Amino acid sequence: MAKPELPPTQTISPEEMEKLTVRFKDLRPQSSYYAKDSGIPTEAYTSIAARTLYTLMAPSQKAGPMSAKPAIVTGENLSVIIAECPPGDKPMLHAHFHTVEHFFCLKGRFLIRWGDHGEHETVLEPYDLIRVPKAVCRDFTNISSETALLLVLITGAAEADYNDIAFSPEESKKFKAEFGESVSEKLESIGFSFMK
């Protein structure tokens, strides 16, 4: 079989390339958008997610609850997020039902737990990566003594797949007891779900 002919290359201007470049110093945490735009208390948002999440890239601003104001909006079905976690910080145990989540340790050490009760675990050292399949409950905890960084890559087949994050029944019950139904409903309005 003959190899197909390649199309010609393209050249883009430095200004166009700058629009495709994310400057970490210019990013704002996801929680700051939701506190302002949705009335979700920062302490409630940071109890369900890592303390500080920066969305570098997402399919759109409507591609799930982790995509508020991504630095780069792309039609590709990939979200790129950096979780910046102080020692002991972690999100609630949760599952993604239509997307696959990948964790790549950039700095520090992370305990990755999975299973309906977080009963299984492994540790990621710098430059280790783990791929968590669909519908598997998971969380991550910074187990180092310094602020750690985790690169989170989420892939799906379509933009609608990204509204698939649900918290385990145990975690859902604890959250509702602490923050109430009204805050839970606000989180559900941006794409999260609480399992019963």
C-alpha cells in the first residue's frame, strides 16, 4: 500500500502562537470562578476538589465542572489541569463515568486511592503516571511535606462526556451534612453529581 501524501506545513505568526501559549503566572484557580459566578463557597469547592486547580486547556468552557475559563479552549477532547496541593490536600473520592483521568506527578508524592471506599492504593513519585479507567472511584492525596503538583489529563469522546464526575455515596453524605442541600444543588448545576 502506498503511503498517503502529506499536506503542506503551515506557518503561524508569533501573535497567533502566543494565543496558544499558557502562562502559568496568569492563571487563576477554578474555585475563584465558581465562588464569584455560581455562589459556591470556596471552602465547599476546595473540599470536593484539590485546593488549587488551574485549567490550562479544555474542549470548551462548558466541558464539565473542571473547565471554567480554561486558558486555551480547543475542539479536541482533552482537558489539561494542574492540581497544586499543600501537604495532606485531596479531592473527595469520586468517579468519572464517561471520561478517563490520568495523573502525572510533577513534584512531591501522591497517594492514589481507588475503589468504592478507596480500599486500594499506590504512590506516585515525580514523573510517574497512572491512568484511571471510567467508573472507578478515585482520589489523590499529597503525602509529601511540601506543596506538590499533579498534572491531570482528562480524555473523552465528546464534550458532553465531561459532565460525568460523581462523588461516592459516603463522601456525598458527609458533604451534604457539612454544607447542606443548597450548596450541593449549586455544585450539581455546574456538572457535579452526588451518589446516594
